[in-house]
Amino acid sequence: MKQKKKVLILGGGGFIGSHIAEALLDEYSIRIFDKKNFSHKNITPLRGDIDIVEGDFNNITDVEPALKGIDYIFHLVCSTIPATSNTNCTYDIETNVISTLKLLSCLKHTPRCKIIFISSGGTVYGNTPSVPISEQENNYPLCSYGITKLMIEKYLYLYRHLYGLDYYIIRLSNPYGERQDWHNSQGLIMTFLYNVCKGRPIEIWGDGSIVRDYIYIRDAMKCLAKILMYSGDTRIFNVGSGRGYSINEIVKKIGTITDKNPRIVYKTNRSCDVQTNILDSTLARQELDWEPETPLDKGIARVYRWMSEAIATQVV
């Protein structure tokens, strides 16, 4: 029997990481690295089939044992979120960029290992003159979160130039889906759904006209599975639905799907929010033979069913 190739998911206990593990488990041997004493609720069904390593990503001596024998690495570790990253830019750099450089220094002697970095299609571009946004668009991030993602992208390029490190970058739009943390301020659809289910008001920064591209998590995972087998020259891929919806439109859809009347509280605009962000995923379609499959209404309905069951059974 052919031995499975080994995949390490840095930050594998989270929303996206747990879906990567689930999507790849049949074809690959999965190892997850996450912080000490992290919640295992997202990976509970997988625990007997995966290897789990706990440690501090900022301490390379904790990370090094997880790298042994690995063929592919998904890098999802991030200590900040866009909305608050500007409050302490130094911390953002220290915990994300510097820690990643320590990782890359370990990998420069193992060029056979491919690293896939999950960047941010929603923040690395900033305000752009045209949409949808292609990978060739200029980058002017409005938050430290986007800047540090872009810095890591550039260091990946440098380490390939200097040491032959194999890497690919996924600029993901706004993923949503089952197991996303509704208590986290990142994840608009999940947070809004939860507040509606609990009869709480929805808080919107600005007038609700901000437009975003939302991708159902299981569609995104099909793209990430394909990137493992890709060996072409394209290094950066946008991964999104290619369609934009305003926040007000999202609230309206949630009201229709849940058959509830959301209460809305409009608040002051945030300086970190770009007005419109819709990704052009043409390269992913052409190079990876990938297409997003789930319409937004259908995806939200799936998440709502999952959330209703989870709340009813107090699973999460």
C-alpha cells in the first residue's frame, strides 16, 4: 500500500484548519499544530485519525518537531484580526511576521516541502480603482493585518529566490461555514446569524453599503486540495465567489432564510474597511480547474441549519 504524503496544518484547530483536515484526511496523513490547550471541538470527529502537536508558534523549538517528515504545510496561524490590528502594529509584526520568518528559516534546508500560505484577499488590496480585483492589482492595505499578510507573501518570494523554497499563496475572500466561531468579531455571516437566532441586534459599522465577496468554506477547501497537486508557475491565487453583496443585502438574506426580522444598529464607519472587495478568481479557474459551486443563499441556509442544531444540542 502506497504511503500517504504528510500534511501539516499550522493553526489546524480553527475554523479553516479543521475543514482542511477534514477535506484531506482520506488522501493524506494529517498533523495539526496549534497553541497549547487549544479547544479541540472543531476536530473532535477527527482526533483518532490525526496527529496533534501543541505549542507556541512564536517559539521555533515548539514548531520544529511538528515539521519532521512533512511534505506539505498549510500556514494559517495569525494572532490578530483586521478590525483591531491597527491598535498595536508592533505586536502584529512580532507575532506574525517574525514568527513566520523563523519558520521559513527552518524550511530553507528542506526545499522538497511545499508551503501554502493562507493570505487575505479581503485586506491585502485596500481600495482599488476597479473590481473584480485580480492578483496583479496594486496593494495598499488599510490595516496592519493586511500589511503583515503582504509582508509574509514577499518573504516567501524571497526565500524561493534565495533557497528554492516551494510555496503558493491563497488570497481567500470572506469564508463562512459550519464551525466558524460566532463569538469572534471576524466572520460577518456567522455573527449575524447567531445574533438573529438569539434575538440580539445586529451591529453594522457604517451605513451597510460596504460590499464583500463571501465564499462557502467547503468550496474553498476543494481549491486548497487542488493546490497540493499543482506545480505550475503561478504563485498567487485569489479564491472567492466572484460576486459581491452589501452588508444590507446579507442582513436581508439572513432575515428571509431564518424567517426572522433582524434588528439593526448602525454605528460609525471604521477606517480599516474598504468600500468594495470582490475577487477575480480567473487564475484559479484556469490553473487549478476550480469553480465555486455554492450560491450564497444555499450556503447561508446550510450554516443556519447547522447552527440551529448546535445551539439546540449545546454542542458548541
